[in-house]
Amino acid sequence: MLKKFGLPRLIILIFLVSTYIIAPFVGIPITTALSDTIIRFGMNAILVLSLMPMIESGAGLNFGMPLGIEAGLLGSLISIELGFSGFVGFALAILMAIVFAFVFGWAYGVIKIK
């Protein structure tokens, strides 16, 4: 079973569970810890999704990651600045990140071809 689950995943799981166990003893409510984990997971998911158009366009990880992350951050920033929150803000951030990533990927493709 360990081979199927993987040692890195097991280490991460042990770290996560131990962090949740220790959190109340250092003054962090467990609800806050869980909420922060979910929020950070969502933020990272947006950034990963914004990387896909850049990588698919052939930019590669070394150049695609910074531009994809910038696209994700731009989408998130604009969504926050426009005052959106909740699912609408999340969806708007994703849509804007996709648009920015598409534009960045297209521009990189045009520059790379020349």
C-alpha cells in the first residue's frame, strides 16, 4: 500500500496531521488552520491553472512559470480590487487568469517564432 500511496505523500500527510494536532497548543484555532489550508489550496490551484496555457504553448517551465504565475496573480488582484468575493470572485479570478495567460502565451509564441 505504501508503494501505491507513495512515501512523499505519506510524509506530507504526517506533517499536515501533526500541524493540526499542534496548532491548538500554540494558540491557533483548528478552524482557522483548516480554513487557511483550503484558501491556500485554492490560491495555488488558480496559479497552477494559469500555468497550463503557457506550458501548452511551448514556453516551458523556466519561462512559462513566471508568466503563468503573473497571469494568475493579475487575475486574482483584479478580482479582489473589483470587490468580488466568494465563488464569483474565485471564478472571475480564474477567467481573468486564463485570459492573461492566453495573451502572454500568444505573445511569447509570436516573439519566439521571429
